[in-house]
Amino acid sequence: MSVSDEKYVLTTTYRKSGVPVATPTWIVPLDDSRIGFWTSSRSGKAKRLGNNPRLTIQPSDARGRVRAGTVALAGSAQLVSSGAEFDAITQRVRAKYGIMVPISKVFNTLGHIGKGSFPYADRCIVITLEPTP
């Protein structure tokens, strides 16, 4: 089973100080053994990846608890806001997660009431994993 077949992965990104920040994310396969997910341009993940493209991913549950017997995979990220890769990730997330997409959008909206504009899924992250030894 490929990591892109997982429903959730724990994605660890790094602050400018080098401190790791782990968050569970959805994941979809792309061509050429790459994988992707979407996020908001105002999210911490997008900001951290804009400063440092290094990350790790590891199969997890929706709360970010890593699955026993799995290992973290290292990779690098590229942020995209339009184009073929953006369209592919958007289409594949909607196909894979179905009804969860509009539900998560509602929770995103509710969670940011009174905090100003917080776009939903306007950035996609293309991940190239490093080869495993």
C-alpha cells in the first residue's frame, strides 16, 4: 500500500526556528510518484512551507496519531495556486473525500468567524518524496 492510499497522514513542517509542527492532512496521489494535498494560503502549513519546503509525512488517523508500524517519509514541497497540478489535486481530493469536503468547508468557515477572511483550499502542495534507503 502506498502512502497516497492513506486517508490521513501526519504532515510535519518546520518553523523558521527549526521547531517541527505536525498536523494531520488528507493526501492524494499524483503522477511520477508524487503526492499532494490542499490547504489555505493563510494556514500555518502554507506559511511554513513557503519558508522551508522540507517536510515529513507518516500515516495517521484524523487526529494525527501515527499508525503503529509506519515510518515517517521525508520530502520537499512545492506550493501551487493554479495550473494542472492544482487542478489534479483539487479533483482528486474531491473524488477521494467526497462529502467530507463540504463538511470540512463548513467547519473551516465556523472556525474563523470574526477572524477575517480565511480562504478554503486555495493552495495545493505537491510533495516529492525522497528515496527510501
